[in-house]
Amino acid sequence: MASLHGMIPQNQAMPGEYPGLKPGEVSTGTTILALPFDGGVVVCADSRTSTGTYVANRVSDKLVQLSDYIYCCRSGSAADTQALTDYVHNYLSQLELTTGRQPTVKVAAHLMRRLIYNNKDNLMAGVIIAGWDEVDGGSIYNITLGGTALKMPYAIGGSGSIFITGFLDSEFRAGMSEDEARALAKKACSHAMTRDGSSGGVIRTVRISEQGVDRDYTRGDQLPFGPTVPMF
């Protein structure tokens, strides 16, 4: 995730930027993911906000609550995604007051999709919307930078996702328990944080189910990183 990307003069390259970037272009990075379990979903993210090679915030919270049972995982520009989540939270609050019912994850995802698509030339935001509702149970939507919304069995995003795509393809399975899903999310995120220079800090996870939400975090010196111990 990046901060202050609009504060850099267009004709001036920032000291310490990665090779190959245009003048004024900021390298962004993050690791976000959402995994379903039997009865809900787990969302997970690292906590590093970077501006080029400079870590602007090492303990930022990229998991934003949009309603009682819906969360957003943010990647891209920190300023853009903070503004978007504020808008969607406000819209969902008004919808809940008007209808007297909890909004669905699908509604939240398509509100976010419309905002990103209609402003795609001015925004840098790729998000995951996940949560639980009475209609679909636990569900996950991946919304890309251009504003495409896809319902997924599980979702990953950010620069760290390229390091764990194969790992999750191998380890993910439907019908996991809450503990299994949270453990897999933490391990995948820790592998991405170890290999991706733009991801780091602590791991934050949120379990969302009919029973409510439960937040958890893992310190940077307690990452569940490493090969699986062979069984003999």
C-alpha cells in the first residue's frame, strides 16, 4: 500500500525509488487475502504502508469494517482506499437505517465496484470485500484496479500475492474449519511478507461469521514462516 502518492511533483523522481519507475511514480505494495471456512470467512493483511522504498507506516490497519458483518481489505493508494471505504461505509449505514436489515456482501461489493469503475482514471485501488450475510452466508469478492468485481472461492491481492499464488492453490480446500482457515491465512501472509519487500509489519486477521467478528494479530517476530515439518 502506498501513501501520499499525489504529493510528489510529477517532474521529480523520489530518492530511493525502484529502478524502472517513471519520475514521480511510486512503487506500491501490500499483501491481502480472504479465505472461506465452514460458516464464514477470514480476512488477512500485512501492515506496511510504503512510499517508494521508504516505509511510511509499519503498523497500518488495512482491514476496514464496512458494516457489522462485512470487511474490506485495502491495497493500492492508502488515501484512495480510505476515501472509498468511508463512502461505502456511509452508504451501507444509510441502507441499513432505511431497510432495517443488514446489507449483503454483494451489495457492498457492487457499491465499491461502481465507485472504482466510475473513477478508474483517478484512483489506484484494488480491494477485497468479504463477509457474512443471511442470503449467501460467507462470500468473497475481488475488485480489481479497473473496477471489475469477481465473486471468488478465495481471493488474494497486492504485490505479495505473486509469491503465494501457488502455495494457496496447493493448500486451499473447501470446508476448512475456522482455525484451519486462519492458520493458512497467517502462513500465506507470512511467506509473502518474507519475500516481498513492500509487505511487512504485523499480520492482522478478522474472522467473520453469523456469531460476529473476531480480530487477531500476529507480531512481526512471531510469523508462522517456514517449511512444513515432515511427518515420518
